[in-house]
Amino acid sequence: MTADPFVLWLDDDAAPGNPLLGGKFASLAEMTAEGFSVPSGFGVTTAAYRAFMEHTGLEADASRVREKARAAALADIGEDRARLVAAIAASPMPAALEAAIRQGYTLLEKRMRQAGVPVAVRSSGEAEDLADASFAGQYDTYLWVAGADAVLRHVRACWAGMFGDTALTYRPGSAGARPVHAGTCVGIQQMVAARAAGVMFTLDPLNGDRSKIVMEACWGLGEGVVKGDVTPSRFSIDKVTLEVVKRDIVPQSQEYRFDPVTGSVKLMPIAPERGHAACIDDGEALALARLAKQIEAGRGAAQDIEWAIGADGEIRVLQVRPETVWSQRESAGLVSESRTAVGHVLARLSGGRVAAVGPGHRDP
């Protein structure tokens, strides 16, 4: 099989930048090591994925699907892909691998002091969140998954997601011959019941102005911003003086949150008096800006950061990736505002396919 671990915790000394965690989770491990507030969790490593594919004999099938996707239309590989995805869902997992995932989830329950602790289950590809290939929106995330059995199902779903339309057809412009779909880690992370959440850039994504930090925020979970189906409030902050230079507060009638009746995350109504108020105040916006400056200084380049604020007011870092539009341009040019201002760029940089799946709910 392999000498590499099947499970690696974000706070493990070996985790920061470790390719076994894929790009997304390796970055979060770096943030954890640097003292930023990152929800606790572990990665089901790329070694675990490869051990599963070797144990089941599916790697040859996966290679054929990837090769055909490069050479043919997706419609021509439909049957091959359907068989592969079904086999990933149904094939027995190596006993040692299943035990490692179950033990990891049990330890997370103990850390959080909560039986059945809800988690986000997120793909973290090997070539994801690099400076020349962000992969934003190409892989899957499942929210509010509870229980070891559900976690195991959704780990398989993330593995199968490597063979979805967007992942198979993604072609990063300068990635060259890198085997961008060779493997993935699956991150298992404590779910943050966000009061407010969003994304921020350590430059203005409309014109590349590096003297500004621009953020979009919404009530509830950040899927409202990431998916683009909630019009967010926007803040522009001077990076030097740390002053809010522009704010656009947008009333919000719905938010993403967990619905205990259906056991899933979905868009739910907001009381009008709350929905018309700012989801974050100026003090929180400035605290987010200071956080963004720290992260940018440590990473040495402009960053795209997902964040959440819990009911306790603590800011949590959910994802950090290099900004990949202006950093690759030699000269600045205004981005069209024909769509939603910052959201126009966020749709390309921070957009994602997010499945709101609750405890005991099977994948679609």
C-alpha cells in the first residue's frame, strides 16, 4: 500500500505545506501553524485516495477516463465515467483506511466535546490553489455532515467529484504538463455556524489596486457569496490607514444556514429588521482587514481569503489562496462592471459547487 499516513491533522507538525493535504488544506495547515484561527480538522490524504484506487483496481479506469476527457467530448465518455463513479461509491474501502477515517472523526468529536459534531467535507486537489491554477469551483464541498458513516460517504463523493464535468475539463493556462487530476485530499473540518461570512481580497479585484482590501459579506454561511445567489454587502478599506473608504450595505432577505427540520443547509428567510442591517460593522470589517494584511505579509503576495464570524464573534479563516488574476497581468486594465461589481471577479475566483448535505442525507 503506502508508508504515507491516511489521515493528517491540520495542527500536526508535518502538515504545513504538505502535498499529502492538497493545495487547499496544506495552506490551511500553514495558517494553523502561524497562529490564525482555523477550524479544527484533518485531511484524508492523497495517499489514502491512491490506496483506495489501488485496492479497488480502479486507477486504470480513472486513467482511461482522464485520457478520454482530454481527447474527446464529455458525452463520449458518459458510460465509462458513470461506471467509475458508481464503483467509487460501492467498492469496499481498505479496512485500515476506513478505521483511520473513523478514528479521526472520533478524535474530532472529542476535541469539540460534541458527539456527532457537524463537519464540512471538502476536496483539496494536488494542484489546487496554486499561483498559476486556482481550481476555484472545480471540486466539491459538502456542509453539515454528521456521523462517521456520513463522513465516509462524502469522502467517496469527493473522490468521485474528481471525474465531474468541471474538474475533467479544467485547463489551467500555465500549468503545463502538471498531472492536475492525479489525486486529491479530502478535508474534514469542524463546521462553523457562521453569523456572517464572506470573502476578501488584499487588492481591489476590479482594477488591481494593491492599496485596498475589498471584501464581500453576507448573513449566515458564506455560500451566499461563493455561489453568487445572495447579493452581498461590500466594503473597501485602505490598506495603509485602515479606514473604511467605501461601504455598500445591501438588504438581505435570505441566508444559508442549517435547517434542523430537513437536516441540511439551505436558503432560509431572515427577519426584516436583521436583514436590513449590516451583517458586519466597521469594527469587524477593520479586524478582517488587519487579518488580511497579516496573511498577505506572511505569504508575500496578494491573497483571496474566505472567512466566517461565529456567534461568539470570533473570526475564522476558512480558505486562503493566491489571487490569480491581477498577479498574472503585467499591466492593469479595468474589469467590466456589467455584472455585480466585485462579484463579477469573485464568480471566477471564489465560485464553487457547494452541496448542502445534512446528517444522514445521501448524496444526489
